[in-house]
Amino acid sequence: MPYYQGVVRRVYGQYCGFARALELVGERWALMVVRDLMAGGPKRFRDLLRGLPGIPTNILAARLKEMQAAGIVRRRRLSRPNVVVYELTETGAALEASVMELGRWGAKLLGAPRRNEIITVDSLITALRSTFQPKAAKGVTIAYELSVGDITLHARIVRGRITVKPGPLPDADLSIQTGPAIRELLAGEVAPRDAVAKGLVAIRGNRKLLDLFAALFKI
């Protein structure tokens, strides 16, 4: 395993862009760190730990060190407050299209939650961004508030462009409360009307906007 700027890294021995990409972000947890920095912006080490509860502290430190050496992540000290955060570089941010496409591909294969699997705010932000259907959003301007268990976030769509952020949105056109069953709605396994009737989804606002939500974030 050769050294790259002082970091030991597994290599594939092929002069290939795909192989090089896997050498840089193919280690376990690396793309999950990229996902969370992409979804939530700069984060402290402890914020990353909290958002990735299954990652050992030493593994997170190793992944951050490797990705800093590769120019994917940088470490920056904020003056107010005086804390150190990690953020994606321009090179790291260029992974967005790949991360979104992987999320879109994986969403089709999710099935029911496995035992002990959790949902985090960054995973939910990524889920909405990756399943968003720009064609269905053409000319659409609307705001949704989505609560999945204890997590609340909101999505604004303005003329086909989406912004997803954590936290409630009091002026949302439709507020949705649900759980993992949201996947069934977005996968078309249950109709919006039936999702409400069965108690899989609770809404506040015009129910027809739930039909639009299912079309906008179709898996």
C-alpha cells in the first residue's frame, strides 16, 4: 500500500479514473462523511460523529486525514466561535453529482428498514435532493415541511430548483408527518390518498399537494 502525501492508501494498480476515485473515496465511511458535509455544510468533528453514530472515532479521524491529504476535505478554524470545522474543498464538492446519483440508485433498492437502522437529518436531506424530479417541478413554486420521527426539515422549490434545509417551516404549503413508510409513498407502492387513510402519513394543508410531493420525489 503506497503512501500519498504521508497517508497509506489501498491502490488498484490501474491507470484509470474510476480506480483512482475509489482509491480516494472508496474506503469505508469516506463517502458517508462526504454526504454529511455536502448536506449540512462545515461540521465539527463531534458533529460528524453524532451524524454517523456507527463510526469509530479513530476511523473518522483516519478518513478525514486521508481526504485532507487528497484535497477533498479541508480543516478550517472559525474565529467566531473559536472552533475547528471540516468542509469540502472545490474538489470534494465536485462529487455532488456522483453522490446524488448513488443516492438515487440506492433509494430504489432500500426495501424495509433493517433492524437498528436509523434516519439522520443529513441522510434525509440527501434523500430528498437525490430523488427530486426536476421535470415534475417545471414551473412549480412550493414549500414543504417534512417530519420523519424526531427529524424535521423543509424543502423549497422555486421554478424547478430545490433547496433543502434542516428545521421547521411555519409558512409551508404542506406539512407532512411520517416515518420510514414515506418510502412506500415515494416508490408508488401506496397512493397518497391511501397513505393518509392508513395513517402512514399525516398532513396539514391541501391533500392534493401530497400528490405533487409524491411526484416531485418519486423513487
